[in-house]
Amino acid sequence: MTFFIPSKASIVDSEGKTKFVGRFVFDTIPMNLKELADSADRVFTGTCINIKDIPKDKIANLHVIKYTFEINESFKGLSGKKLISFKQWAPTTDNAGYEINKKYVLFLNPDSRIGLTSPVGFLQGHFDVNLDEHNKEIVANKVSNIGLHKNLTTKEKVLFHREHANGPNINYDDFIESVKEVIKN
């Protein structure tokens, strides 16, 4: 569950004047892998191929960022598709950190009535795929995988047998095996 809390922050401009700027604070309750998968409308691995800033989306009437991904493998909600595009409200993308030609594993919420979505659990459903020092793929979400293994069955915990060797990173193949297991059940 994600909470959006509007707040005001003060900043001092170059002339030394204090200004108040509206900000949003995003906080989430930690979710395990099963909760992420159950809450997601779409789960896939993909490579980001386009990022488009839309200052005023025609449907949402908000500033949004449109992402397009080439789907490497679909686990839920996208069978047979080769591409996915989705729009996210711009203030929620500050920490998203998507990069063109980079691979991710994403757990996306259903689209809202105005066509927007975001990763489940804010940044918990957004996993970067990187290479370790041995050129093996590893994954970590933006909250260092906190709580992913809690209350999972032994079979679903496959991904965590190498967790300590890689710090907060998880071996990609083990992670994908566990994603498939939690979605199957």
C-alpha cells in the first residue's frame, strides 16, 4: 500500500529568499514477493526503449511520463505482447530511474481510470537488472529488496539462497524462478 502525503518544503533561492515549494512524500508498507505479484496487473522483464515527457496528457490532464518497454518475458497480464507502453504521473517518477536500453523487472498496478499506473508498492515493484563482478545478472528494487522473503513458502524462497553473497542483490535466474512460482500459486 502506498501513501501520498502532500507537504511543503522550503528552499532558499539564489537571491537568498525563502520559497515554499509543494512536494509529495511517498511512503509504503513493505510487501513480500507474493504480495507484489498478487497486487500486480502486469509482471514482466523488459528493456526500456523510449521515455517521453508529456507536460499535459490529453486523458489524465496531468504532467506524465510515458515509458515504452520491449518485453523480454511476460509472467502476468501480457502474454503474446512484444511491447508495453504505460504512463506514470510525473511527480512519482523522480526516483523511478528508468534508462533507455536498460533491463528491468516490473510489477505494475492496473491502469487508473485516467490511464496512469506505477510499480506496485511504489518503488518495491521496480527491479533494476544489473551485472555483478562476474558478469552475472542480479536484481534489486529501489528499497534494497526489504521484506521480499517474509512469509513465503520454502519453494518460493528459492531466490534468497544467494542473497547474502550479493548483499541486497539477488541472482536474476533465481529471482525469475521465484516470480514464476508465486504467480503460479
